[in-house]
Amino acid sequence: MSRGRWAAIGALVAAGAALLAITAGGIGQNLVYYWGPTELHAAGPKAVGASIRLGGLVAPGSIKKGEGASHVEFDVIDRPGGRVHVKCTGVPPQMFREQIGVVVEGTMDKAGYFDGRRLMVSHSNEYRVPGDGEAVDVQKAMRSTQGLDERPKPKEP
Amino acid sequence: MTHLLAALRKDFLLQWRTRAQAIAVYAFGASALLLFSFAVGPVAATLREHAAGFLWLGLLLSSTLTLAESFHAEAEQHALEGLLLLPVAPAALYYAKALANAAALSLMGAALIPVMVILYDAATPRVPALLGIVLLGSAGLSAPGTLYAAMTSQARARQTLLPLLLFPLVVPVLLAAVKATSLIIHGDPMGQIRSWSLLLVCFNVIHWSLCGLLFERVVED
Amino acid sequence: MATSKTPYACIGLAVTLLVWGSVWGLFYAPAETYMGDVQRIMYAHVPTAWNAMLALSFAFLCALMSLWRSEMAWDNRLEAALEVGVVLSALLCMQGAIWAKPTWGVWWDWDPRLTTTAVMVFAFGAILALRQFVEDPVKRATWSAVATVIAFADVPIVYFSVRWWNSLHQLQSSPETVSKAFHWPLRINAFGILFLMIGLISLRTRVAALRREEELAPPLPETAPRRAPIAEGARS
Amino acid sequence: MNTGVIQGGWEFVWAAYAVTATILTGYGLSIFSRYRAALRRRSAAGPGVTR
């Protein structure tokens, strides 16, 4: 085999290895997409004023209408047990409910609550008929939104 | 290897002879950095927050000028065809040109850093890390950029085509470089610079090997 | 030059399947637990996504074959697959934006799959633009094949880098995560768009082949002086 | 207050299907017309002009 052929194979192997490193190598494992409530508390005063994406689950029973027509207040929780109170301006999307994964863009206020400017609802990769009896694989559902969406079983009709 | 060195010497000589143009491109990049601050407004905190993004956009915009002109000398007088007649692997010509471009771009990026520091108040003590990211990012831009420059230098409308082809491709470079630079400037509480640098390294490996492989097909008749 | 009616048959079958699947999906399939009726967009969106990926993967295959065998037939197929793939990806972005507004609450988000699809539209669209500006058919074939290979190799890097940067889109849906009642309209529409794609690609390949014929064998000047290859290039 | 279920939203569904139908039909027609034009040009050039 000629030198050029070997060089070509070497180049392809190098490119393939690098591609594999990106797709399966876990280089980006420590890159977080959002801050969870726990991390937010850990950051302390550093989080005040910085623009942050807060991700987590809407705590059950915590949703209440804030002052004003388009304000909403709720708590965001994460698996380690952190909890942050969020005051959000703007009309929440219709999918917004308890125990759904949300991502809120905003910043930490000095008074200790999260001042949200943009509220997004994260949907899992499941599509269900109402009252469908198929078992929900919680593990998969959690993975589907990086641990955000611990979806309850669909309510009985 | 000797072929590569000879080609490298030729390309660095070319870069040196066209230094007047390089200075003009640098002025273009610096003025772009100046203009970004007008687009955002004079709020110091916002400017500082986006400093890394502006730096890399400025370098990206300047890079299209540098890259588009990099095959100018070869395209004129059909010099490239003459070079290809020599018993030299086309890959050597590619790597020499790409290395020269990477060097020119990282020099430009390094020279743009003081402009960024002054205009956006984004100083950092970690200069070596910053220079490392500039080097990796410039290499990432110049590997596919050199290949596309070789293509478009022979096509019509090359000033339009090169950025059109290159910009979507270098999204990972831009993302990783901006993130890493931003983390260097603003602090890195979660130790994420390593991940972004590794992404840059992987991108470089893929494109430096793949583009070197394909260059022969691009220039052959 | 093949002049069989197969592409038309494909397109006819595709239209029938798409009407059937869409009527089923829009009027007979049940609404989703939380998304309600909005979820019906899935029957158009997901098949488009699958087939856009399929078309661009076929373009990649054509590019490899074109580089390996240097046959113009593969270049014609490459042009067709690229164009159909770019149209489907652009359509995918629009459908996605329309679906994202009522569910996520925003038209667009810088999420890996959205961003990657948008990048793909521009990366592969740029190759179509490149083809417009190169007159030499051989160079055009090689260059667009090279650019397609590089752009295709870039897609996973873009996806993962954007994913590390930001993530909101749900993971890929699989049959297990979608209720059985939704499967059939989805499958019918998927095959509908698949046949539409096959029909369009083969028809578009013929257009490319005819143009190539014109370029390689320019008609005699007295019969049609306007159609010299240089004029063709200058017009485009 | 929110129920967690999207009410209505049919306008989005119609918009999505309309965009899909328009683009696919328009693109299909454009290919068809290009094909016809190319065929016409070839037959106008006469039967002698083949590869």
C-alpha cells in the first residue's frame, strides 16, 4: 500500500476517533444547561444580577397568581431538594402546570426570589391518549428532559 | 516533510509581503468591534457580558477577508496549476496554506484582544489561556476556511460564497470559542473551560484531517 | 433518458397516503393528554423530520459515490437530494416553530435540534448556491461532493455543541413513548412523505440530467443561440 | 388559571398543515415545470442533439 493510502486511512481514523469523542466521549458531561435551585443557592450572592437559566420542576401546590394580570408565582424544585421561589412576568404557556419541567430565564433578586423574564415549558418525548393505561417509564421520562420532567401517570378519565 | 516546509516558507513569505493588507483587515476587525458597542448601547455591564461574543464575531468577519484573499496569489497567473505540476503532494500545499492562515488569524485575534479590553472593559489576568483559545479557534476557522477558499477562489462571486459556505460550518468553533473566552473573562465556577477546549481540539482534528484528505480532489483538474 | 411514469406513480401514491393519514390524524385520532389538539401537528412534523434526514443522508451517499466513481449520474442525484433535503428541512423549521409556540410558549428556542436543523438548511443551501456559480460541470460535481461530505461530517458536531450549550427539546420519540392510537396516522404520513420524497428526487434528478445534457452538448447556434452554456451560467 | 392542558389551538394545527401543504405542493409544481421546460428545450433542439 502506498504512503498516500496510509495517510488517508490515518486521517479518516483520526477524524472518526474525534467524532466519537464528541458524540460518545462525555466531554460535555459537566456542562449544565440550566442551574438547578440547589446550584442557585450554592452560588449565593454571585447569582444576584447575573442572567441565569433556572431549570426544574414546578412544585406541587405552589402555583399562585401574583399581583397584576400576567404575573405568576411558583416554586421550582430539583431532585437534590433545592427550592426557589419564582416570580414571573408574562402569561405562562397553557401546558404550564404542577410537576412539569420548566426553564425560566431571569435573575436572582436580592430579596431571595428568582425574577423570571421568560418562561418556557419543557415537554417530554411522550405522547399519550388521555387515560391510556400504558405504564410510564419514570427512568426514561427523567432522562428525556435531563431529569426535569418527573411526569405523573395520566389521570384516570 | 521537506515539501511541507518549503510550501510553508512560501506561504509565510506571501503573508509577510501582503502585510499591508493584513493591517487593513485588522483595522476592519477593530472597527467591527467598535460598531458592536453601538448596536448594543453604552451600558458597560451588557458590553462586558457580550465581550467574548463580539471578539469572536469580529475575528470571524475578518477571517473571511483573510481567507478569501489567501489563494489570490495562486489564482492569479495560474500559479496553483504550476505548483500542482511539481512532485509535491497537494496535501502539503494545503497544510502549508492552512497553517499560514491559522498563524495570521491567531495573530489578528491576539491583536484584537486589547481592543476588546479597552472598548468593553473585559480585562482578565489569564492571558495565556486566552491566547490558547484564540489559537485553537483560529485553527478551527482556517482548516475548513482554507479548503473553501481554494474552491471559491476559482468560482464567481467568491466574496459571497466563502462566508455562505463557511459560517454554518464553524458554528461549533464559534460556540466553543465564545463560551471558553467568556468563562476565562468572567470566571469559571464549574470548571467548564476544559470541555469547550476539548470540543475545539476535536473539531480541529476532524477538519484538519478531513480537509487535507479532500483538498487533492478540489484542486485537481 | 428514462421517461418512465414511476415518479408520478410515487407522487400519486404519496398524495393518497398523506390525505388518508392527515384526515385520520386530524379528525379521528384522539387528542393528547396534555397537549390536546395541538399534538396533531406531530403527524406532519415527525414524518418531515425523518424524511429530511433521509434525503440528506442520501445526498451524503451520492457525494461519496460521486467522489469515488466520478459519474455524472451521481452528481445529478446529489443535486436532487440536496435540494429536496433543504426544502424539507426548511419546512421542518417552520412546522417546529408553529408547534413550539403553543407548547413551549416561544416560537423559537436555541435548542440542539432546532438549531442543528437551521444550520443544516444554511450549510446545504450554501452548497446549492455554490453550484449556481460554477460553470465547469466536473468541478461543480467534485466541489459540491466535497462540501457535502464536510457539511455532513459537521452535523453531529453542531448537534452536540449546541446540546452542551443549551437544551429544551425532548429526546427522540420512539414507538414506546408514543401511544398506540397515534401510531397509524404517523406511519401512514411517514410513508406518504417518503414516497413524495422519492418521486420528487427522481423527477429532480431528471431535470439535473437534462441540464447536464444541455451543457455538455450545446445545441447548434442557428437553432437556439440563446442557450449556449456561458449564457446559461450568466443567467443563473 | 392554567389547567395544564392546551385548550383549542386548532389555529396552530391548521397553520402547520397549511404551510406543509403549500410548500410541498409549490415545490412539486416547480420541479414539474422545470422538468417540462427542460424537455421542451431538448425537443426544440432537435433529435440530433444527444450525448
